[in-house]
Amino acid sequence: MRQSSCTTSVLASFLRKVMSSVVMFLGPSWDGPASKYRPEQHYMRGPGPKWREKHLLDRASAGGR
């Protein structure tokens, strides 16, 4: 009886450690306030200089026809 009690205790301790490791590993990937979409962090002010350069050339060639 004492052997099975010791084995159960060791098994429970092992499972507790495994579950703790799984929660620590998966914790950041679960949905939480840090993973919500915040549009202000992705706000763009408008097209950059490369876009303007390309589209001004397209507009100039289209208007010349």
C-alpha cells in the first residue's frame, strides 16, 4: 500500500510539472489583451516617396497619349 501511495505522489508531481510547463509555453499564445488588434499601432500616414515616384511616372505616361 505504501508503494502505490508513493508512486501516486510521484506521478501527481510529474503531471503538475508537465502541466505547468505547458501553460508557461502556451500562455503567451492564448488570446489576451496584448494580442488584440490595435489600429493606432498600424496607422499609416499615406503613400511614401517610392509610391509617388512610380505613380507620377504612370500618370505622366498616360497623360502623354
